[in-house]
Amino acid sequence: MKHTHYIQDSIQYIEAHLHESLTLEMIANQVGFAPTYFHQLFKRTIGTGIAEYIRQRRLCQAALTLMYTEQGILDIA
């Protein structure tokens, strides 16, 4: 697919800013696409929408933090 590198760039941006407030507009702007078009492209390529992808990544990160640190669940939340 010709837009694969844009999706990879957006995922790298999401990973680098996972603990910050992220919006579709911010992510689409990073790769130079209109938000609506980029969301469609992301969903078609990854199989899930951007908001769901971010939610899943944050939950995964929280689970790893719970498993490998002494932080409590309320601190992580």
C-alpha cells in the first residue's frame, strides 16, 4: 500500500505521545492528511479506528506497568 509509511509515522507519533491528550486532528496533521481521510485510511490499514487503537495501547501500557512495577492501580489510572 502506498500510504503505509504514513500509518507507521502516525503510530510512532502516537507511541511517543501516548501519555498526552491525542486527537485525530493532531495525528492527521503530523502526517499531512485531512482528519476524515486519515481516519478512513488508518482504519482500513490497521483494522480499527484511531481512538480505539489509542485506548488499546494505553490499556496495554497500564497492564505492563501493573505487572512490572510497584505502582498501585489508582496511581496508574
